[in-house]
Amino acid sequence: MGTSDPMQGIFHGFDIAGAGLRAEMQRSEVVAANLSNMHLVGGKGRDPYRRRSVIFEEALAAAQGSLHGVRGAAELAAGVRVKEVVEDRVTPFIEVHDPGHPLADERGIVKLSNVDMVREMVDMSIIERSFQANLSAMRAYRTMVQDALANLRS
């Protein structure tokens, strides 16, 4: 067993909260894209804008010798990250009859996006709460680190 740096991993809590902030930032960009493209229509064989959403996954980091002797502990939690951005293929497009529209098909049908503004605004509210929670976690962790350092000095 080699010597271990007692300060190794002291900022790990900041990394985890930061990962949450980065993931929520990506999610907010997807919601903003949904809102800005929700009026793109389709017709004549072309689909309108399709709502997108984010799928998160747990991010793991390899333990770097900090868990000596712990069986099966080869990875540590490292927060969350965006696994992928997927299109909503479950929610149907809204079809309206507008024969005068330039994108109307031969039946006079124009397809509208499957983006629901209320749903996107709820998502933005959830993102805001997640930001607040991650910032609160960072503040609490900062206080714990400061207290630990103060205890080491005394």
C-alpha cells in the first residue's frame, strides 16, 4: 500500500454538483430549441419539427486507489451526464385542415409540431429547481470543506 494524499478527492463534491449543472444546461438548451422551433410546420410529405428531450445517465469515475481493500468498488459516483437527446415519436403531430397553406398536402392538411408549450415551461421550471438544488449542494459542500480545513488548522 502506497502513501495516500489526504487531500485527494476533497473537491469531488464540487465535481458532482458541477456535472449536474452542466447536464441541466444541456437540457435547457434542448427545451429552448423546442420552444423556438415549435411553429415549424410540415406537409407535402415533410414532417414538422419533432419535440426533443434529454436522457440522463449516472456518470462514474474510476477510483484511483482511494478505496484500498473494498471489493467491487472500482468506480465512484461522478454525478450525471446527458446520455442522449431523443426525438418524441410517441406524441402525435397535430393535423389541421388549411387548404390555402403552402405546405398543405393534397387533402388540405398541414401538420403542426408535437411541442406543447405548457410542457416545455414545466420542464424549464424543473430545470430551474435543479439548478437551485445543485447550487445549494455546492454551497453546503463548500461550508463542509471550509470547516474541515479550519479543524485541520487548529
